[in-house]
Amino acid sequence: MSTPVYLTAAFYKFVDLPDFADRRAPLQALCEQHSVKGLILLACEGINSTIAGQAEGVHAVLAYLRSDPLLADLQHKESWSERAPFYRMKVRLKKEIVTLGVPGISPIHRAGIYVKPADWNALIADPEVVVVDTRNDYEVEIGTFSYAVNPNIRSFSELPRWVEDAERLGKAVGKKPKVAMFCTGGIRCEKSTALMKSLGYDEVYHLEGGILKYLETVPPEHSLWEGECFVFDERVSVGHALVPGAHALCRACRQPLPEGATESPLYEAGVSCPRCHAHTSKTQKNSGRERQRQWELAKSRAQTHIGAKLP
């Protein structure tokens, strides 16, 4: 087995950044200087990112960010891989670093109570606690926690409507229930607990560091996690100790392939899968075929085809 050489660092922080637009160019230049690839989102409410590269380069970017007093306590999670998780570096300006779509909701001013991974099992096993998976339906499909409620949402911005209608979140014995929320790295559940607090839920908790920190620190024999965790890079999914999982990605919809997908007549490598076949046009499918052709040509020449992002 070859030695992993690519370090991936995932991080976010909710913090007031009124000058976020001015930070874009120097941050892009720094990452390019150190051959770091990935995505950094900047907004007035903070920063959200996953980057990868040689360890020295990634640490140089993290050091640069922490040299700013506003980001001095920035926390990050690390994992290693044998292949480059990203092929480009993009620094983007956004309205929100994670899109909820509800004005005035900010964890900077109000959010739930952090729960350490070591204490998470006891919390979610409490029958008085409603455990909510705040991730998209295709993420929940390949893995989630025991006791968790699946909102069956297609995007995070659908969560507020689900909260309004969810029977499990209705008043019980004259008061709203305790709620525990979780997500991949912590950012979505942090913002969703801010939403819950704004709606009058007094006892709201979220998993500190998200599923990834739980899988990194909680031994499998003590774990209440079932399945694998989807990640938004070339690893596709990870398990305990953040070991890359067995799932593959549909290159058209960027979602994990459902079980048995490659045997379906609706599956075409780089073009469609049973999940997305009906939702893409003929033009999109033809574009996918050309992208796949270019990737296969590059592979035969032992080159990297950047545009395709294929294995």
C-alpha cells in the first residue's frame, strides 16, 4: 500500500467579516503559491472550507488565516489520502457560508449547546431527545446515527419548512422537546440550532465537530454510527478513523451511486445514474459523454483531465 501524501483540512468559523470580499484575492494567491487545491467560501458571516495538498502548503494556509485576530482560534479537521481530493482552487464570495435562506439567523449571536463526541451517545439515547440529521437525503441514505430522524430534504434550505411541519418536533406535555442536531462537519447543525433557538426551542444541542470528529475519535465498538459518511471530495465517503469508504460518485449529479446503480440501464459512466437520469436534458447528457471521452483519452495518455474530476 502506498503512503498517503495529500493532507485534507476542513474548517469553518462563524464570525463577522465585513471585509470578506477584500480577502478573496490574497487568499486565492496564497493557495496557488503553495499548490493547495479545494474550495473556500467567504461571507459576511464567516468562512467555510475544505482544502488539500502537501502538508507544508496546507499548514501555511492555515497559519495565514490564524494570523488574523478574528480567525486566531480557527479549528480544523485533518485526513490523509493517496490521491488528490481536488483539482482546482477556488475562493468564492457568498451571501451565507452555508445556505439556510432565513434572514437574521446567525450562530454568532445565538446557537445550541455543543456536545463532545464522547458524550454524544448518552444524549441521543435519551428517549426525551429528538435527534435530527440535518443533511441532504442522499447523504443520510448511506449512513446516519441510531435514533436519528431523517427530514428527507434535498437541500439545507428546505430544513426550516420541515421544522415547521415535523410532528416529532410538536409540543409535548406543554413544552417543546429537547432537540439534538448533527451534520458532516458541524457547520449545518450549528446554524440549524440557531434556527431552533429563534423558534423558541430552549434545549437544543449539536455534535461538536460533526460526524467526522465523531468517527475520528469514537472507537467502532462504542459507536452508534451506522454506515458511512458522505464527504464532498474525491473520497466520496469515509468510515471510522476517517478511512475512505466503498462508495463511488455519479459524475453527473455529484451524489453517491445507489446500491446496484451500475447494473441499471439508466446508468452511464460520467453521464447519468438512476438518481439523476430523469432530471438531466439531452444536451447535458451529451456534454457528460464528451467530458467522459476526454477523461478516458487523458487517462490513456497518463495525463490528468482537470475538467472531468473523474477517478
